[in-house]
Amino acid sequence: MAPGALAFCSRILRRQLVLALRRPVDIGNPLLFFAMVVALFPLGLGPAPAALAGFAPGILWIIALLANLLTADNLFRGDFEDGSLEQLLLSPQPLYLSVLAYTLAQWLVTGLLLALVSPLFAVMLGLSASAIPVLMFSLLLGSAVLSLVGGIGAALTVGLKRGGMLIALLILPFYMPVLIFGSAAVQAVAGGMDASAHLAILGAMLCFAIALAPLAIGAALRISIDA
Amino acid sequence: MWSFFHKLGSPPWLYRIAGSILSWLLPLTLVALAAGAVWGLLYTAPDFRQGNSYRIIYIHVPAAVVALAGYYVMAIAGGISLIWKMKMADVAMKSCAPVGAALTFIALVTGSIWGKPTWGTWWVWDARITSMLILLFLYLGVIALYEAYDNKDAAGKACAVLSLVGTVNIPIIYKSVDWWYSLHQPASIKFTGESSIDPSMLYPLLLMIGSFYALFTCALLMNMRLEILRREARTGWVRKLVGA
Amino acid sequence: MASLLEAVDLGLVRGGRDLFQQLSFEVGPGQLVQIEGVNGAGKTSLLRILAGLSRYGFSGRVIRHAPLMYLGHHSAVKGMLTPRENLAWHISGEGSYSPGEIDDALARVGLYGYEDVPSHALSAGQHRRVNLARLYLSRAPLWLLDEPFTAIDKGGVAELEALLVRHATAGNAVILTSHQSLSVSYPVAMLDLLTGLAA
């Protein structure tokens, strides 16, 4: 009588998305954060268009990374505090897939949206128009990796009262390869080169993260629920 | 064989055996360190390009090599404690982190000191130094996570998961940083790569690497003995040991 | 009579203290078991161990022969979802319930008319009731309930007791912790953490 694993995952996905959509402000916050930090760079570096355009790939990628980091902590916290997480861990469903559904839902309301609005900020920083499709695509792939890796940090710290800062310390080192290849892809295209190799590596990282991160998240959740 | 594993799980036995290993390993390590240092610093020829400043590699390279290996020791110990629920593996994992972090820090500081005469600046975003910096972050993350948990049982398990995640990620991070550096490498600084090392410099270096492994083992065992005492403070054998 | 849950040689050490040792028991169909013990004796911990949520400081074996339903201290009710949605999208992995079943269960716990109110507008007691509605829907033979009577009014307590008896009578089993003794005309087996299960 238990539902199939996929039906269960789509139930989780739907639940998470409805929960997110009932609080539209929480969805808007990372985007607003993105916009505000973009505005910080001309103020800090000076408004010279050439300099800003040169740094734009790195700036945009770093902000996307930070925006992702700020949302990572929320992934399991609500469910941990109200006891839903206990129910999830007791369910006979494969935790691997359930966790994947959680991160997918989170990516849909953060990474995907960030990637979709990124062209606006790219234009504001003077990134060349030819680089914008690659920026979006690299953010799509890369932010999915960030969500999965961030999930590990969230699962490890969900049982702690003061998780916010700690999660950044734990997962930022793991974000670095994504940052390196993500911003390099945009830089390559902005410099008139081909970025398919960079994107392929980001894709490989995503496959790797999909294969392994849910295992670590599941193990970490079982530890956190018992702390 | 099985009884050996069984004994490994017994704190008093491990405490005693670590003590008897230390009683001969520690003096040996100190002698080897002194010998390697004297050999490397006094009895090798100066490098034809870098003069005497290169000699810091006798500290820098061994510290960096052992710091990286230490992370794997930590992760393996963590994996053992997760899978076989072996308390003493958890002790080993917990004791590894500060030792590894200290070695990473030494590697960073010596690398930076070497950078001053070589590149004319204390810090260069060179691939190896950047990788060492990230390794330091990984170590500090494990320590911070352990300290954040009140329940030390859960702390050990959480750190084990984190260090296993780190093990999978370290090769990716190192390769990415290498690639990133080769992409941005300015042509003017190119000491690394295709420089073969003269055997007269290599042997003392190998001796130093060996001594650093031994030093790591000593520090790990000492730390483990301390941690065992701390955890077993209420048991009879510890009370007897300290004469309380 | 096949057992639904077996516990073999359970021991629990917390903060250097033995809470219980060598606790062995078996719970079979038709049994209504109440865990006894003073505050801090480890009742909740035992229940979490039986459910499989907790391992910390624990030794021994728990063998579960049937799917279980665990209701803990937290209500597992999402404030942003309505009671109806909370039940429909529960994540305990049981099958889907039909809308009719859900409305029926909500009516039984006295939440008729509240089905579509956002749960954050409900009181703490009503949250508990949403949680208890899961029991009316549950198809799991084994129920593990941690203080199910907390924040429930008198009428609710009587109904819940009747539900537990019905569940046990139907050949299932309930293990619960509670500060108050149950006023039911059904044999309640007492599980003492130190001496084990009394017949």
C-alpha cells in the first residue's frame, strides 16, 4: 500500500514548492540580495565600465554562490524543528530519493531563479551580451551542485541552534571548484573563446554531486536527528 | 587477528600500547628530525637560482605532504568509526584534526616566508599555497563542527561524514586550483614545474618527509592518549592510573 | 502469535549514567503497552530507540516486524499548510489517503470546519489534533506514541483512548508514554524501564 518511490518524491516536491510559494518573500529575498550586492561592487571598485566588465563573471558567480549559501541553512531547519524530519527518516521510502526531491525543490526556487534573473545584473555590470547565455547556463548547472553540497552542510548543522555561520565555514571550501569553473566559463566566452569544456566539467560535477551528495545528506540527517 | 581488533577497541589497552610505541618512536623522531635538518640546512649545496632560501623546503614540503596525508588518516578513521562503530577510531579522528591543522599552518607560514625572497612578496596566489589554504579551511571546518555539538557522540559522527565528503572533494579541489592557476599564471613567476631536484638535495628531503610522518604519528598518539583519559576520566583504570 | 516488535537486551547510557540495562520484551498483536518511569528515566529515549530514530548511547537490538507510526513531542504540522494539506502531503511514507478519508479523520478529531484554515491560525491543542488525525488514517499495525494526551481536552482524551483500544482490539499494538494512567476497560501492560514488561 506504500506509494511508489517516485510518487512519494513528487509528493515531497509538491509539498516543498507549495510551502515555498506560500512565503513569496522568502523566494524574493535571495534575488534582492543578488541585486544589492551587485550594487556594492561599483561602489567599492569604482564605476569604470571596463573594469567592472572585466570582473563581472567573477562578481556574478560569487554573488550567486553567496545567495545560495544563505538559503542552504533553511533546507531542513523547518522540518527539523516541527518534527517532520523524524517522520521522513522513519518512512520506508528510500531516503536518497527523498533528499534529492528536497534539494530539487530548493534549487527550483533559488538557483533556477537566480540563473533566470542573472542577465539583468550581467547587463548592469557591463558583461558582453555574447557571454550572457553561457552565464545563465553555467549558473543553472553550477547552482544545482551548490544546492546539493549546501544540503550536506544544512544536514550536518540542522540540529545545532547556531548553525548559520558554521554552515558557511563547512561548505565554502567545497564551493570553490564550482566557482572556478563557473566564472572561467563566462570569462572564456567574454574573451572570445569556447566554454563548452568548462560547462562539461560543471556537468560532470553535477552528476558526481547527484550520485554522492544525497548519501552524505541522508547520513548527516540521521546523525542530526539523534543529537 | 580478530582479537587484535577487539583489543584495539579497548581504551586501556590502546592507552598502554600508544605509550609504549611513543617511548621509542618519539626519541627516534627527534633524532631523525635533527639529523634531517642539519643535513638539509648545512650540508647541501645552495640552489643555483634561489641561493640559500630554498632550504625552507626541508620544512615546507614535508609539512605540506603530511598535512594532506593527515586529512586522509582522519577521514579513514572517521569512516571506520561510522561503519564499525569503533570508539577508538572516533578518538583517532578527533585527535587528527588539530595535528593536521597545525601542520597545514606550518606549511602555509613556511611557504609564505619562502615567497618573500623568491617572489618579493609574502603572499602569492600560487596553486600549491591556495590549495594548502583550502586544506586549512577544511581542517578548521571539522574542528568547528566538532566543537559546535554538545553531544560528542553525534559530533564525532558528523565530523566523520564531513571528513569523508572532504576526502572525495580534495582531489577535485586540488585539480581545479591547479587548472585555475595554470589559466592565470603570469609568465614572470615560473619556478614550479620541470625543475628536477638534485639527489644531494633529495635525500635529506626524503629523510625530513619520513621524520614528519613519524612526528605526525607521535603527535597523534599523544593526542589520542589525552583524549582517552578525558573520555574515560570516570572509570576505575584511569583513577588508578592517576592515583586518585 | 507473531510479535510485532522485539527488543533484546536494550541498554542506554546517557551522560555517563545507566538509564536502563538488559531490557528485553516482546510486543504482540492486541497489546496496549504503557511505558512507566519518572521524568528523565528515558521513556522518550526508549520510544525513539524502538522507532529507530535514536542510537546514541544505546546497546542491544530492536527487531521490527511491522510498519510503524511514530508520533513524537513535535506535532509535525506545517503552519503554512492547511490541516487537509498537512495530512495529504505527510512525509511518513504511508500511502496516499483519499480526500474523503482525510475529511473524515479531521472531523473525528473535532476539526470539522477547519480543514482549509492555514494551520498557523490554529491553537497548540488543534495542532495536536491534526497530528492525532494521522492515527485515524494510519494503516501501520504498530503505533509508538510519545505523550499523546498532552494539550488535549477531556473529551479528546476519551476519544483517543477509545481509538487506542480499537486499534489494539483489531490485532494491532500500541506502545505509549503518558503521565496519566489510561482509564480504559482493556488490559494495559505496564513496561517498567528497570524491571521490564509486566504481564
